[in-house]
Amino acid sequence: MAKIIGLPKLSPTMEEGTLVRWVKQEGDAIEVDDLIAEVETDKATMEFRSFDQGVLLKQLAPEGATLAPDQPVAIFGKAGEDIAALLKQAGVDGGASGTSGTSGGSDTSGGSEAESAPQGAPDKAVGDHSEGESAPKPEQPATVKAEPAARAQPDKPRGEGDRVQGRVFASPAVRKIAREKDMDLSDVQGSGPGGRVIKRDVEGPDARVGLPGNAVRGPSAPPPGARKAQPPPPLAAPTRAAEAPPASSSASTSSGEGRSEKLSQMRKTIARRLTESKQQVPHFYLTIDIDAEPLVQLRSTYNESLAKSGEKVSLNDLLIKGCASALRRMPRVNASFAGDSLRYHDGVHISVAVALPDGLVTPVIRDADRLGVLAISQLVRELAERAKAKRLKPEEMQGGTFSISNLGMYGIDEFSAVINPPEGAILAVGAVRDEPVVKAGAVVPGKRLALTMSCDHRVIDGAHGAEWLRLLRGMLETPVSMLL
């Protein structure tokens, strides 16, 4: 029997995903665990695999569409099976593939905010038309709950906030935010499906009356409830920054005002998590300057011995080993804030920041204190290559207990990094600098390296952070101590 398949939640933090590529096409036979499509999440490009067997009868979302978990994405069944009722249920025209309200050029809300409006609620406007123009009111489609590709989660009961209140549709979470900001939702134009007010309409710089997340209604716009009898708008809707009236996007570009670019799932997550970190985590910073000559010499010794194998180690590999050894000896710093408690971790798992064209990810080197420098080097290289190809698995980016961010290769002498919650600290590494130093009363050429530690003051006090940095400096200036 044919059924609607929903987009699975491909990572624990996934709130929406972009359908990058269909691997299977309509009419293809599907076996269990077959690769159906590739989906870009907040972490990487993930594989959407089948949990069912049958034939892909209909693709309900085009490539480039942004979808919430469990949102209808395909119809599976037997070859030749009638799916007209399912297409109507999903709100999709039987003659075209595509979602009824989501496209690659517009945002969607995640979770409960992506649900359909309550039964019996009036339609919201989906297009402009002039006064006096009559438009037939189509039959309202039934609310769709797609069967997820993975194991289904229990249906959540609707809360009071989802009821019709003055023709305003919003989830309890959105209404709570509005109450905290003393906002009247009746004055907020929703940008979600069917005019629903979603989180982006009440949060951030654009959360103000009359300005929804992806459009500004002009003075001639019709009231809610009107519907235009014409084909739907193009899938690629302009993004928020490109919609400043009255100039067109092409005119803006030609006049030198720049261009706008839709946020990727990764960039959305970076923006959200780092904003939360700076707002909610009390940062303080400690900086030390170490003698990098011993580290440089040790790297040269390692690489000379590895010349025949073609392997190489970097200063960053040595720093990872040094940090892991110092965290093992002072576990008080290998901790995180857990609400009403502090969690001290048994394993030393180092998150390493890897820069990508559209953001950065932090793959984790697990049990780094137990690995040799060469093993760390090989693992970092492998994870970095897969990160750049967006092939990291979710579990490879979770569970870190301490982060390292190195910008020395870009010529940055010193900087401060933002903590990666729930970790308690991050070490920012600058470039090795050639400077005159004083040794045995004489000025001689030397190499210096600045390290800045960002600490969560809820977890690490200033004295403890300073003590750990002193321990780390001793290990890096006497590298043999890392092996003890």
C-alpha cells in the first residue's frame, strides 16, 4: 500500500535540511538501506537511506528544497498504484513534483512550527491580487502527518497556543517568546506555512511588527484569507536582504550595493550556536607566550624520521598531544557546565576546528592523550579531508571536551576564540614568530608562540586556568615530558 515518507532527522541537532540531490528517481525500485537522496544538515551532507521496500512513485520535494524533519518528501508503494489521494493529502499537484510550501530559496521552520494550521482554521494569503478580484476558495487539504523514514516519534498533542486566537497561528514556543518580548502577535505578519508566525518572526533583528522573516507586505497587500487564482510563485524566492524596495535585485547588484546569499544549514547553526555561546557563557581570557624553539626542533626530528614513509607531523599535532596530556594531568579543566552540576569527563576528546568554504566544523580526536603524535596527525588529516567533502558522521563531531583553534597558518599572531558549548574551554593558537629573546644574559634569535585560553567562568576559575596554562607551557617547552 502506498504511503507518504517523511524526511528523517539525520543528526541530533537537525532542525531542517536541504535536499541536495536525488539519487533515486521516480519509478526506481527501492530496497531497504538503499541511498535515496543526499541532504545537507547543520553538520554535513548526510545520506538519506530507505527504511522501506517498494517503488519511488513520487518525489514530493525538488532538489534545493529546505525541509523540516518528518516533512513529506516522497511517496513509496507498488508500481502502478493510484496515489491521487495521497497527493491531495500532501497538498501537491499531481502533475508536478514539489512541496506545497517549501523551496530552496525560502526558509522553513523546524519542529512543531512546520505543522499545518489547526483544522477548521481559515486560509492565509498566499499571493497578492487587486481589490475586487474574486478568487475561488479551494477545498482545504487535510492536515498531513508524513510517515518518517526512520522510526516515528510519538505525536505531540497540540497545546493551547496552537488554537485559533484572533486568526493568529503560532506554536506555544513562539507565543512564549512573544510574551517575554511584550509583543502582540496579532501585529506580526507570519512567514511560515499558511501565514503561521514562526520563531524567526519574533526573534533576531527582523523581529518587529509588520516585517516577517522573508517578505514585507506592501500597503496594497490583501488581508489574510485572500487567495490568488494563479500559478504559485517561482521556487527561488529572493532572500531577506535582497528585498529592500523599491530597487530590483539586478539594479542593486549593478549599482554596487552587493548581493545577498541564502544561509547554508551550516552557517545557520554557526550563527545560532556562537550567539548563544557569547550570550550565555561567561567568557574570560588568559594569554601566555611560550618558547616555541623546542617544538619546532621536535617537529623537524619527527619529519626527518618519517621522510621515507611520506608522513609528516605539524606543530598543531604536537599541540593537540600537549593539550591532551595536560588535561589528563589536570582533569579539573577537562569539564563542562551541566546546569546544576559540573561534569568531569573520563575521556580526553579534543575538538579541532577545521575551516570550510562556508563555515567550520569541529571533528573530535577521541582519547587524544592515549594516542601517539603520528596517530593524531593521521587522524586529523583524515577527518579534515572528509570534513571538506562534507562526509563526516554526526558522531565524529560530538562529545568533545576541549577545543583547539589554530590560525597561525594565516599569519595571525594572537586571537581569542569563542567557546564551543558544552565544553568548558578553547585554546586559540597563533603563528610562530621569529623574535629576539634573552638567553643567558645575551640577546639571541628565538621563536615565540602566543596561546590564548577562553574559559567558561562557571567551570574554570582564573587561578585554575592559569595553572593549566603553566602546566601546558612546561610540556611544550620540554616536549619529552608529554611522553612521561
